[in-house]
Amino acid sequence: MKPKKEILKMSKDELINYKWSDDLELKKENSYCYYCSNCSHCSDCYNCSNCSDCSDCSNCSHCSDCSNCSHCSDCSNCFGCRNLGDKKKHQYKICNVQLTKEEYEKKMKEISKEKELSK
């Protein structure tokens, strides 16, 4: 796992490529959720349950406001995370690295700007 300083310097593409996940296919275009249950306001997710406002996630449960995550449970405000669970809540993480709320929000703004510029 990279240290927090390196994570905060990485671009969106670098974060996505760093995710160490060959089993999570990231989709560039809008599509639908598949095999999800009890989810609301999610997009491009696969096999998730009880999630809300998530995108590009797979095999997650009880998550909210997460993106590009795989095999996570009880997460909120996470990006590019994998295998988070352990019966505790996870919040404000990028690539499994814990950030403060302020650090997370700043990095997500940067990622949003990059996304807008790439359109």
C-alpha cells in the first residue's frame, strides 16, 4: 500500500490503475447495474447490495458514496478501495488509505475536474 503522501499526489487515472485489481473492470461509458439488490442511485455496479449513490463498484454491500471499489462492506466516501470490511465502518479512504474528510474532499474535487477535462 502506498503512503498517504503518494496517494494525494496521484491523478484519477493513476489511482484507478493503482487499485491492484484485475478483477474489477472499469467502464468509461454509462451503463446499468447488474445483479444488484436493494441499491439506490447507483450506476455501473455489479453484484452489490444495499448500496446508495455508488458508481463502478463490484461485490460491495452497505456502501454509500463510493466509486471504483471492489469487495467492500460498510464503506462511505471511498474511492478505489478493495476488500474493506472487518465489521467496522470505513470512511474517507482512497485506495485503502485513510484520509481526513478535508483531504478526501479536496482529492475528489481534483478527480472531478480531471474527469470534466477529459470529456
